[in-house]
Amino acid sequence: TKVLADLQAGVLNARNALENTKAQLRQSQRQVSQLTRQTEDLKEVRERLRLENEGLNNVVTRKERLLQEVSQRICAFMTTTR
């Protein structure tokens, strides 16, 4: 009966270890799922910010061009009025 009790205890320990492993696996799967969602969200934010940055760069380029044109006109005006 000692051998049988030891075997039953071993089976119980193995079953408990298996349940713990399953619980850890489920937790890890939830974490992977959550991190995957966060990664996708961050990719969307990065793309949105990239587009916003591109738009702002276009605005700056346009304003620089306008400033250059105004400067040229002022120089031309100053030259003709002398």
C-alpha cells in the first residue's frame, strides 16, 4: 500500500503541476494578446503622427517659399525705388 500511496501522490503532484502550467500558459497567452493589441495601436499612432509630420513639413516648406518670394519682391521693390 505504501507503493500505491506514493504513486497516487506522484500522480496528484503531476496533475497539480500540469494545472499550474496550464494557468501560466493562459496568462501568457493573455499577455501576448494584450501586447499584440498595444503594438497594433502604436503602429496606428506612429502612422498618424508620420502623416501629421508630413503635413506640417509641407506647411513649413510652403511658408518658406512664400517668405522667399516676399523677400525677393521687397528686394526688387527696393532696387526699383532707388
